[in-house]
Amino acid sequence: MQDQLLIRKVPHTVRSWIDRERRQRGMTQQEFILSVLEQAQTSEELPLFASAARSTSSAIAPESIPFTFTDFFAGIGGFRIALERIGGRCVFSSEWDKYSQRTYHAWHGEMPEGDIRKIKPADIPSHDILAAGFPCQPFSIAGVSKRQALGYAHGFRDKNQGNLFFSLATIIQQTRPPVAFLENVKNLQSHNQGRTWEVIRRTLEDLDYVVFDRVIDAAGWVPQHRERVYIVCFDRKVFGSKPPFEFPEPPAEKPTLGSILEKNPDPKYTLSDHLWAYLQEYAARHKAKGNGFGFGLADRAGVTRTLSARYFKDGSEILIPQEGKSPRRLTPRECARLMGFDDNLKIAVSDTQAYRQFGNAVVPPVVEAVAKQILKVIAWHLEKGCLLKRTKTARAN
Ligand SMILES: C[S@@+](CC[C@H](N)C(=O)[O-])C[C@H]1O[C@@H](n2cnc3c(N)ncnc32)[C@H](O)[C@@H]1O
């Protein structure tokens, strides 16, 4: 049963305003008053959004909206870098790997909380955007084939890693961020004949979020072919069932590998003749069997293959040809650039850990481009919510 609300002593001016406005919108009196109350409630529940909206009397500029966010499966903070760049303030982070925590602390001055499964949702401050690149290994092509070969479970059947999505879903359910912004490997959507993705999408929709998803290749922003699925979810109770969200288009000019290479890389990154001979022989053997896997010599005028978390092993997926000697692998700094991380971020861990961390990370410039589109929807929502107020101001003038 729905509650009743009777309002007495409505001032005459308010009464005629209601009549005028609801007629213009083709709404009944009840529909109009309820929509005004719902918008007022939303503004109250999104305090930062609301203050941004109150402070402006003209169209709301998306880039001027302050917002808060949380950073789950934070790694080295790829989401954080991107969201802070456009005015976000991080209020909570979680990452359990001690080396990633070390980098995160060095770069962001904050030690993330550990295992997500031990975090109580009640301890998470209220926030506007929840960001999470949940673990992809149980879903990635490399992860799945390795796990299958070793007889391990993958996807949701992987008790430890696959089910972490549900820890995240519980946090979303209990903290109700207006927006959830997730990222994963492209293979998430084809894993287990699409069933894994179906469960994820349905879980988010059942939580009453409108879900948008798109595979985006980071090659439009950085010189690396890196396809990832970006999942943007809007709380239906806040934004309605048709938030006008659109994924971004890549910039017109694409960067090339040559632009991020170091001038004088340390010779230690050159492959030993022995390793180079082994890689060539391994590739030839696999080619003969009809398999495409092998080393990848990168073209300076083009983009590289995807940097993986296993790059530290032999660097074979991205090798830089060198005149008169064996090719070399990328330096950790070059990997940072390949992922779109700025040079002012000092690498605080060993080469091995740095390669792993960059290979696991999101590409901040892509996250930033998607997040700017999210802010446009928030601005649209605020415009809607503040329309009545601004109309009144305009009339007073
Ligand atoms: C795909 S990476 C995300 C990287 C991150 N988006 C970035 O830009 O660096 C997933 C991260 O989840 C972390 N992780 C895995 N299981 C976890 C758990 N139970 N609790 C907290 N973090 C976890 C891993 O250590 C890894 O850093």
C-alpha cells in the first residue's frame, strides 16, 4: 500500500505555479508534485551533485561537478588517476596485493583496505561513483586456457577469484552508489558461451541499475591494442530508465609506439641471444602446428599487442627491434606510458612487480573519456532536478 500525504494551507502563488507547470508538462497534479518531491529527494541524497547544481544558475558544465568515488580492486589506482583528473574525490579504496598497495600508497598517499570479502559495506562512506576493475584472470583467454590446462575452475566456478564479482554486487546493493563503473577483459562477454556475462548483467539489472556496456580498444588513446569491456550502470531510482549515456569516441589523432619509447634504454632490457633464439624456435614450432602464438615484433609507427600481466616473464608479446642486435623488451617506464600513466609517477617496486601492475591496470585516458560521458548524464540529471528552481529565478529577473 502507498502512503498518503495531505498538504493544507498551500500558498496561492505555489498553487497556481503547480497548476501552470503541470499543465505545461501534461501531468496530473499528483504526478507533478510527486516528481518534484522525488527530484528534491535525489538532490538530498547526492549532496555533492546537489551543491554543484545549486551554485550555478546556467547550464551545468559536466567538468565542474564535484563528486566522490570509491576504488575497488584498485591495483595501482588507474581509475583513481582518471577520476581525480576530472574533479573526483576518492573516499575509500581496496586492494589486497602488498606490492600494488605499495605503489598505490606512493602515488596516492593512501594505503588501501585489504580483502574485499572482509569489508563491511557499512564501513564504506557514501559515494557517487563506485569504480572497480574486478579480477579478470578467471575470464581472460590466457587465464582460462591456463586454468583449464591445470585442471582448475574458471569463471564463477573459480571459488576465489570468479566469485569476487558477487562481493562487489553486495557492496553495490548495500551502498547504492548512483553510478557503478566497472571494467574487465573483453573475454568476460564470451566466457562460457556468454553465460558469465548474462549473470553479471542480470545481477546488476536486478539491483535496479540500467546497464551500458561496450568493448573499447585503448589504441585510440595509447599506442597499444587493448580491448576491454567497460560497464557503466546508472541507478534507475535516480536517473530513470533511460539515462542519455553514450560511450566516447576515440580522439582523431592516434599515438604511435615511437612516441613513447625511451631514447637510451638500459641495455639490460635487450634479450640475451639465447632467449631470442629460443623464442624464434618456439614460434616456428607453433606455426608449424597451425598455432598463431609467438613473439611479437612491434612496429614503431603502429601500436603494440596487449601488454599482459605476464610480460615480465620474457616480454615476448611486445619486442622492440634493434639494429644489429637482439630485440629488447619495453622498460617499465615505457610500459607505464603504453598504459597512459604520466612520467611524474615514480615507479616504487621492482621491474617484475611494475610489469605485472601495468599489465593488470586500466588505461587512465580511456577511463577519463568514459567518465566524462558519465558526468554529462549527471549534469543532465541535475539540470532536470533544478529546472523548476532556475525557471523561477529567471522569472524573478
Ligand atoms: C584487474 S586488477 C585491477 C587493476 C586496477 N584497475 C588498476 O588500474 O591498477 C584486479 C586487482 O584486484 C586485486 N584483488 C584480487 N582479489 C582481491 C580481493 N579479494 N580483495 C582486494 N583486492 C583483490 C588484485 O590484486 C588486482 O590488483
